[in-house]
Amino acid sequence: MQHEGERLAYLQALGITQYVPLRPIAGVPQLPALAWESPAAEAVSPEPLLREDAVVSTTLRENPRPPVVSDPSADVVAQAVSAAVQRADPTASTTPQNSAEPAQRDTGDIPQLDLSKLKPVEEKKQPMAPKAASLQRFTLAVITLPQRARLLVELSQPDAPGLSGVEFRLLSDLLLALNCQQEIGDSNTKLFRWPLVNNPRIAADVSAARDGLLAFLSAAQSEQPLDKVLFLGVAPLVCFPHQQAGEAFTLPELDGASCLLTYSLAALQKDWTLKPVVWRQLQSFL
């Protein structure tokens, strides 16, 4: 009697696909009924192999192990037997005796690192250079009053492109009160911004601000010399730390020009009591 695995190997080697119809096909010849052979017939020597059988025999000799065919009924029987054994003896293990357990790793030959001998590397902290004190940003609108003075008006917003509507109206009223017929526009107004460049690597301390402002005023002084410079805003006072607001002082860098720092237009808008104070200072200075 031929083994099922060998029969499937034969069919696979011959290129025959096994087909079992679920319903009888019309016109197909019926196979004769098979009968069990007697044990004496099994002892008869097999017939000589055909040519195709010789090829199959060679394949079987090279791969003597037949393919494993799973039988669902065998799995059901095994599960039933395992459940019966578990009910009879709960301590009994259903794991086969010949199942090989995974071998444990032998870590005895692996050298272990002793972390207690390691010393942490101490980073050398380099002393940081002292940073220069940076000044608050400010912008000055420079307006030249011919034969009178040079007016530097502090803007309420350092990033503003020029005078706002309120600042323009207040400055116009102030010039009208001083009998100045000077028109205020972009053509006769220049802006000085500090810092000159928004770069933290460039020095923006008190000394740099003083040098930048004096250089700007020196260039304007060379174009049109004037004897008086009026600051409407106390932000530039940081460039002249030894001076006080409301008191006139001279600058040798501007050929001895007389200077005065007073309150800004934004301060006058917030506190109306400062207007008479500024007016008295301007009358005495101009």
C-alpha cells in the first residue's frame, strides 16, 4: 500500500494536479470500486518502474523525507486527549517529552564592564566675556530750522517710518507758536535709528551710541552749521550721562554748539502738565 505522502510526491513530479470534483461530471467514466487486497497480494514484488517512475524514484532518493500533510481530524483528537489528561491530573504537562527547550545563553565568557571605575569627564568652563550693556532702541526725526536750530524729535515707536499723525500735529502747533514757517515733510526730515543695525554681534553700548549720534550730527553740521541743537525726548540722554534734562550744555564735537534735552511729544500727549514746562524751556533756549 502506497503512502499518501509518496503518492503526492509522485503526482507533483509528474506534473499532475489532483482534482476531486464535488459533484459527478456528466460523461466522465466511472472508476471501478476498489477492494481491499489480501496480505498475500502485498507480498508480491512490485512491477518494474516505468521511465517516469525512475525520475520520481531519483527525486525521492535525493529528498527521502515526504512532505508533511496536516490532518485536521488528528489535531482534534490530540486536543481531546490533552483535555482528558488535564482533567484527570491537573499537574500533568501536555508538553511532549522530546520537545527541546531553548538553550540558555552562557554569559560567563562575556566580559562585564565595571562602571564604578569610570570617571566622568569634567568639562572646563571657559570664562564668558562680559557683555556690554545694550541700550533701549530709539529713533529721532531730524528737522533743520534754518537760522534757528536743529530739532531732533523722538518717535513714540522706534520702528515707525516717520512721524505719526498726532506727532505731526503737535510739532506743527509747536513750530507755529515759535513763529517758525518751516514745513515738515519727508524731503527735509531725516531719521536716526539706534542701533544702526539689529545685530547682537555689533556693539550697541553707551559709547557706541554716543559715537554714532555725534557722527550723524557732525555730518549734518558740516552741511549746514547751526549753533543750537534741541532734543524733544530724553532717550538720547543716555549718550550724555553727565547732563540733565532741561539744562543746556555744549558739545565740543559740534564746534561748541549749545544743546538742550526736554520731554518728548508722546510724554506731552500723556501728561498735559508738561506742556508749560517745555514751553518755558524752549523760550529760554531759543
